[in-house]
Amino acid sequence: MSRHARHLDRSGPSNPFPGLKALERKLGREVPHRLGSNEGLDMPHQALKARFGDEVATLARAYGDAEAMDVRQRLNALLGTPLEALIIDAGADSLMALALRTLCDPDSTVIASAGTYPTFRYFAEGQGCRLVEVDYHDAPSVLAPDLDALADRAVRDNARVVYLANPDNPSGHLHSDADILTLRDALPEDCTLLLDEAYHDFRDDADAPAAGEVWPGVVRLRTFSKAHGLAGLRIGYAIAEPALIEVMHKVRIHYAVSSLALAAAETVLDHPEETTQHVRDVIARREALAGHLRVLGADVPPSATNFIAVRLPEAELAARIHRELLEAGTLVHRPAHPALGHVLRISTLEDALAPGRLAALERALEAQH
Ligand SMILES: Cc1ncc(COP(=O)(O)O)c(C=O)c1O
């Protein structure tokens, strides 16, 4: 049974412009005179150079490597993931859209948790999929995607894709790998688990061998936007079975990742110590903020991300605090989905710990206890 969109079962389409880097790899030598791809190679833009320096101006002039070999090689060295199981695209969001394009026919059913990272819903609906949502497990000490409910619904509705963010946004909840694989095993045979691991790097076990494993039936999405600080450059990667990666390449926008983003990802991967330190700092701030708010009586479920979720007793109270914080110049996130309207998500930046920054929240908590 095919796991992907019907029209991708036949051969092609194939990338008409694999690019100079791919050709050089195939020939095993450099091609120094590039007169074949109609770029603006003879026009270093002086204003660009003045503003961003020689290197950016140089990178800007040429198409990047559509196969992102240098980034994939670094990921292979870091994670042990085979090169053919890695695909690079313009962020986890782009990879999510790419996975939907690859996996779904119009009217395919896809399943997600009601109130999870809303971009999945946005892309699924834009793709003509039928979205079915299941409730979170929202109980006294836990706010988490409900894996049993996701699996049950996927079976009942013969779903093509189940979306799960792990760690989750906005709850911050982390399910164990064993639980994820149990979920995968419970899905229909032709249903793929789209596992959004945008916050993977904030997990305590982010370096464990399982981090780079290819899990059959699962597309694992990662990003350089969070722990590596490259959100504005748009780059991320997915890990999946090579056969599925091949199909994804049929419908990928081949130069969506800029040469600058590729070079930036190579640079941050070459300097892992900075990322490690950043992650350590984020975790320390996250625990400090969660601890501070819990002392005031807040319900802050454990988070494995760079944010915390504060669960309020009612959506109206969350809306009021959100509004008051905004009036004071501070934007926190309140999910638009009514299922999680009682949650506020706060990024654990240094600024979140500044005295008085969350005064409206602190006042509301004190008023309750
Ligand atoms: C769960 C989740 N997935 C994906 C993304 C987007 O990642 P990217 O910037 O790589 O597109 C985010 C960003 O907030 C996120 O929270």
C-alpha cells in the first residue's frame, strides 16, 4: 500500500536544475567557469557588500547547493543519520508543507491535537486535507498531546498523516521515544507520523544515539531556528526513510534554501559549543521562571523546550492577563484555538525574568491565592 500521494507513484517529476555543485560531485572535479545558470555572477552588488561584507555579497550571487551536501555531511557526522535519510529545506514549516505535499491526496484525512502548533492545520487545510482534531490530555499534573486518542482517531478515520510536535508547542510536553514508537506502531499501515521535533535540541537527551535514528513510518522535522538562532535565514532538516526522502525531492522547491542559509547552518554546526551553552542558559532560565511562577501558585507543566506554558483556570482570565501584559508592552502567546485558550506560552528569554516584566500575571496569581 502506498504511503504517499497517488500521482507521485509514477516516475518523475525530477529536479530540472540540480545545479553546479551536484554536477561537480558527479564529475568528481571542479567546473571553474560557470556560464550555464544565468546568475548575476559578474555583479557584486556594491551596496550589499558595503552593508553585509564580502562574504554575504559573494554568497548572494550564486545559487546554493540544491542537495545541501555540506550541511547533510555535518549532520551525518553529528547524528549518524545516513545522508540519503536527510533532506534540507527552508525550516521545519517548509518541511511540514513538503511532507503534506508528498503524503496527501486532496481529501486525505490528517489528525492533530486541538490547539497544537497551528501551522500544521494551516498547511493541511491549504492542501485540501480533511483535518480531524483530538483533545489534549488536560488533567491536574499534565498537559500533553493524547497519544492514544491520536492513534484511535487515525485508525477510525483511516488517516494518511498524524501530526505530533514532540516536545510539544504550546504545552512543552515531551513524550518518550518508546511512547512515540508505540504510537507509530498503532497507526494504519499507510499512515505516516509527522513528528515535529523543532524543540529537539532542548531535550536533556538531545545527544543520545536515538536522536539521529531513521524511524520507519515517521518523518522527523528539525530546525535551526531555535537552539541555533537562525530563524530569519530559514533552514531545517528532516530525517525519514530514504525511499520517502526520494519522493519528497520530487515536489521540493529545489532552491528554497538560500546559499547564505546553507553557509550559516554549516557554521553553527561547526561550532556546537555555542549552541550547547545557549541551550544550557535557556534551560536554566526556564527552570528559574517556572519555579518563580509556581511559588506564586501558577500551574506550570514541565517543559522540554525554550518556553513555559502557564495553565490558567479559565480562558477569560488568560485573555485578560494577555491583554494587560500587552498594554504594558509585553507580548506573550495565547493559542488562538479555543481548546487551549486557558494557556499562556512564555519564551524563556532573559527579558522574561526582568523584575515586573510579567507583573499582570503575577498580580492575577496572587489574587487567586
Ligand atoms: C512546533 C514547531 N514547529 C515548527 C516551527 C517552525 O520552525 P521553522 O522556523 O524551522 O520553520 C515552530 C516555530 O515556532 C514550532 O514551534
